[in-house]
Amino acid sequence: VRLGANLDIDLKLLKSNIQALRALVSKTDILFMVKANGYGHGMVPVARYALEECGVGNYGVATLFEGLKLRKAIPERPFDIYVFSENHLTSQYAEQYAHSALIPVLSSLDELDLFLSEKAFSRVPLVLKFNTGMNRLGLSMGEDELELVLSKLKNKGRREIFHLMTHFGRSFEPLSAPGQTTLAQMQSFEQIRQRFSQEGFSIQYTSTSNSGAIEQGVGVGLSHVRPGLMLYGPSSLATSTLWKGQSISSLKVQVLRRMSVKKKTPIGYGGALTPEDGTVCILAIGYGDGFSTKLQNTILYHLPGKPMFFGRINMDMAQLFYTGSGTGIPKEGDVLEIWGHDPAHILSMSAQSGIIPYEIYCALGDRIPRKYTL
Ligand SMILES: Cc1ncc(COP(=O)(O)O)c(C=O)c1O
């Protein structure tokens, strides 16, 4: 742990983001993606708050062990936990699913076979995810595989699908962007759904949409949406006008040292030369905290003096360069807001560095304390 950097998480902003989302998708239930430690914000405190204070009853994690951790942390209330990608569907873990009421998202024939053959899974809801064009995970919708899925389910007498899903590959781009596939994927999903209905299957829930799709109004008439990023604040579309979330976190970092420098002073590893006379502040954050070296040269436009991360980011520290040495330049011990609750801050860092906001959030290591305000 270090004391010079903190991720402050204002859970009231999570509530207002959830309210803003509900205003957009009034009849749709929320399946909140809290995988990868709640996108770096702390899976358990974030999910606990969303459950207890905002009434969100469905959560998405990536791995079985994330799911087990979440269930164990909040044993007292019923809520659904879906395990999306690394679900370890083997007999070794089947009982864990049943016992902890976790719901595996089945996305291959092998997973379906294991699910149908293990007795412990006979009590577990059936969730199928189809590949409609993203080509990552998902049962194939090619005629042969779809027919095989139908016959396997019929043979086992499982005619109730709890939740039918797909996932978009390009919903973070405007629907008008060249080569967009979101609407075509949506159509394919509709075909799959119809095929199940024709065969007499009941489908309780359906969902397709992550943040980018929700922001563009795609799939919001289904029973659920599956937002991640937007509930943490930022839009996942570079050109969003619709989403007005606030970043629930703010990264606060202390100035460890400050020095006045002349033009062409070499700074830190590699000795990058200062472009003019100015002030260098050494900050208490580095790549050892997940603060990427790619953030070199990123300008913090929201801070007075518009300082820039200058020279190589170190393991434990980073240098900020200010032109000049006048008022407004922080002193040793001062705390700077590397990003604040305005999502424009992290989105600007992302645009300049080429690191998607998901990665900036998720990379933050556990040396940085998370502080929660209610
Ligand atoms: C299957 C699935 N649904 C929903 C999401 C949420 O995506 P986003 O954070 O873009 O809203 C993810 C995240 O990667 C996902 O894998």
C-alpha cells in the first residue's frame, strides 16, 4: 500500500449513473458487469452498494472465482451472479455452482455437454450465449450447430432457457460508421431467438447490449441490458451525446518533490530534456501501480497550468512538467486530481495515450488504496 495515491470512489455517483441509465431504458433490467474487480473500483463494495442502495439484482463476472468471492462476500441477500468467460465447467466445480447459486454462461458445445451431463447442474438455470459475429466466445449460429444445440437440449428435456444472450464486437462505434456490424448482429440474435421459440422453448430473459449499444438505443427493448463502463462513468463511444454519467472515481496523487528547471534539463530515466524553463513535480504513482508508461506526454488539461507527464513513467513515480514557475503550480505535499468525476478527464487521457478507459481503470493495482464515500 502507498499513501501518496488514492482512488476515491463516490458511490452516490454510482447511484446517479444507475438512475440515469434507468431513465434511458425504463422497462429493462440491469445486469451490471463487475468483473475484473469492478473495473478496478472494487467488485464487492461496488456490487454491495448497487444491490443494497440501488436495487440492482444481477451481476456479471468473468471467472468462477470472482463469482465465488462475490457470493461469499454478500451471503445474506439473493441476487443473480452470471459467470461469463472462464467458467471451469467440470465435475470438479459443478457443486460449487449449485451450492453458491452461480449461473454459468454457456458459450460452446463442450460447455453445454458438461452442463447437461453433470447432475449438479440440473438445478442451475440454463444460459446460452451465441456468437453472432464477434467471433470470440459463443455457440455458433450456423445451421448445424444451432440444430445440435436444440436436439441436445430436447434430449435432456431442458426446454426452458433462463437467459439467451449475444455480445457485440463494434458497439463502441457509431451505428453509421463504415463496416458497422451491431445491427446485423442484432438481427442474427433475433433469428436465433425465433428458432428456439418455433421449437417450443421458453425463453425467460434476453440481452445483447453493453454500454456502447445501450448508448445508441440498441437492444434496450429486451429484458436486460449488460452495462459495464457507462455505470463507472465514461461513455464508451468517442462521440456520445446521450450518456451523461459521472466518473465514480477520482485518482488523487501527491506531489513528492518539486524543482525548478531550466530549458533542456534532463529528467529521470533516459534524461528527456525539458522543452523550456519550468517546474517538475515528482508524483507518487508509477507503472508499479498500473499507471502505464504509455501515459508519457499526456497533458492534464483539466488542471491549472495544463501540466504534462514528462519523461519516462517510473515504477513508483512519474514526472509532471509545468511551463514556468508562477502561482498555481503545486507544492510538495499537495494532492493533484489526475482524473476527477468529470468523465472528460479520463477520456482525454485515453484519447492522448491510446489506452482505452477500461484498461486505465483495470490496471490500477492494489498498492493504491480505494476509499469509498457513501
Ligand atoms: C458479455 C459482456 N457483456 C457486457 C459487457 C460490458 O461491456 P461495457 O463495459 O462496454 O458496457 C462485457 C464487457 O466486456 C461483456 O463481456
